[in-house]
Amino acid sequence: KNQVEQSPQSLIILEGKNCTLQCNYTVSPFSNLRWYKQDTGRGPVSLTIMTFSENTKSNGRYTATLDADTKQSSLHITASQLSDSASYICVVSGYNFNKFYFGSGTKLNVKP
Amino acid sequence: GAVVSQHPSRVICKSGTSVKIECRSLDFQATTMFWYRQFPKQSLMLMATSNEGSKATYEQGVEKDKFLINHASLTLSTLTVTSAHPEDSSFYICSAVAGANFYGYTFGSGTRLTVV
């Protein structure tokens, strides 16, 4: 069964600290993995996208890693800011690019 | 690039009326568009997949007669919630993909529907 699991479900950190969010998937065959940031009441915005041959991708303070062998990905946020407070969603695409599998998201709360 | 515009961002309607939500790909041609529904504190739930010029494919449990989807052009898909009820109140989000280019997979900004 194709699934995407994210952890933790929620996370509270202090401003300026780093954090790492996890995404494990069982989607096979695998095509792409994308991390999205969703602010409350807004649509998700893409942060990074990785294919099976890429194992790291950065976008400013966001760095995503991918281990296609263990089917694990992580999103590392460096020097967190209050504006990083949002839900972070991991989306995995199977070989049929029209099929996307969503994680349930990690709710990040950055406090001053 | 790859911008998807969704309109309206918020709408309040009376029970029994219909509401239309538009999803437009502004700078690319979207061969496929997706419609999602999101309840508070939950992840996105795929409602239907629409391909330009053909009937939408609905996910199990989604009433096709209640949620009418039209994808008449490569840049526009619409979702019409017919005979809306308070339980239809939710956050609706569209996304679009251009052909086999996965990089064209982009979400709209969402529509908050409140049925009173």
C-alpha cells in the first residue's frame, strides 16, 4: 500500500533554533518527492522537489534530504523565524505522475 | 513561473445555493487539474482529477452530482458546489500540472467556503 507518513505531528521550537521534519514513504515505484509549506488558510507552496537521483536540495534556510534506498526524507530548517510557523507537507509522486500521495503534515510553531 | 490562481479566496453562501470556484493556470497550460478539500487541522483530501476536454475522475465517496467539475480549456477548471449545505463548508484547493512536467505541479491559494 502506498503511504506517506510524517513525523512529528506537531513541533514547537524557539525562534533561531534549527529543526528537522521527517517523511517516510512506501510509494513504489517512486518518481519524485516534494516538500510544501502551507500557511493557515492558504494553499501549499513548494519548497523543494527531488527525484530519486538527488539526495539533497536547498532553498534558502530549508534543506531537504532524500534516501531513496530507505525511502526516507527530511526537511531541515535552519535558524527558524516566526514566519516559518506553518504546516509542512511531504508529497510523493509515483511513477504515474498524475498520482500523488500526501503526508498528513507537521505543524510547526516557532515561538519568540 | 508555474502560477495557479484560484478565485474567490473566500465565499459565504446560503444553504441550497450553488457556488462556483475557478482555478486558472496563468503561465502554463494545465493538461490536468486536481481539486482538494481540506478540513481544519487535516491534510488535503483529493476530490477529483480533471483532464482538459474530458470528464473528471472522482475519488470514492465524492458525489459527482454535487461537486461539478469542468475543465473546458487548458488554463481553466471550475468546481461548482451545487445545493450547498453547511457540511460543505471547507477549504477547497486546486492544483495543476502541465503534461509530464512534474515541475509544473502547483497549488492555488485556496477558497474558504462557508455555507450558512
